[in-house]
Amino acid sequence: MGSSSYLFILTFLLLLPTAFSILLRGTRRPGTVWPYYAKRLLSSPEQVLYYRLVKALPQYEIFAQVQISRILGIKKGVRYRAWLNRIDRLSADFVVCRKDSSIVAVVELDDSSHEAPSRRKTDAKKDRALGAAGLPVIRWQTRDMPDISTIRTHRAWGDPASR
């Protein structure tokens, strides 16, 4: 290879990062249209369960799709970032709270995708984290979704006579 070939390759390698940077800059321009659209917060089965929870438990507040990191704190004296990373991308389908925002229980609605080994592992990690904080986790299957009466009488809400 001659010196002109080396010069061409060197020029190409020097200009490549600049060209790449120019291409990426297009996504940061003020007039660039971002590729997002609004999605439904709840799936159809989750909507059904949400309204059943609201009707069955009027003494509580029901919150949907809550990040686990919003309901669990991390104790001092441990590697904060490492423990946060364990729960960072996990969410609870529903969080049942008293009127003072203290948590009564977390409700999960599992469809057939939760039978996959990777989902079972994620569910186990979520259950372990919530259990470590003393929060009960109620898991119901979409194929066997509870009715209002079953929800109302679940043991997680305590003694029905005290309500």
C-alpha cells in the first residue's frame, strides 16, 4: 500500500467520529420529533382487577403500577446503589394503602407470561424484597381473578370485624 492509501485511511478514521457525532446531534435538535406515544397504564385484566379492588376495599387507597423503589427504602450501612439496582426496574401492579399512605399489601396479577423461568426469577426477587420490608404480596392469576367478595374477605386486610 502506498502513502496515499495510508493517508486516506488515516483521514477516514479521523473523520469517522465527527460524522458519527453529527448524525447523533440530529436527535437533540429542538425541532426533532421524539418517537413516543401514550400507552394505556393498565392492561384489560388489570383494569378489571383495579375496579374490583376499589369497590371491595373502599377504606383503602389503591395505586396502580408503582415502582418498587418508591415503596421500599434502603437501610443505612449497606451499599445503597447495589441494593437499589436490585429493585430499580421492578414495579408493583397495585399497592393497597391506608388513608395515611402506609402500605397494607402489594397485589400482583399474573398472566401466563409469569410461568417463564425468567419471570419466575423476577417475581421471586420482587417477593423477597417486599417480604424483607414486611409487606405482604398477594398474587392472583388472570385466569382465576377474584371477585369482589373474595377480595373483601382476603386475610391481608385483617379481621373483617375491625373494618
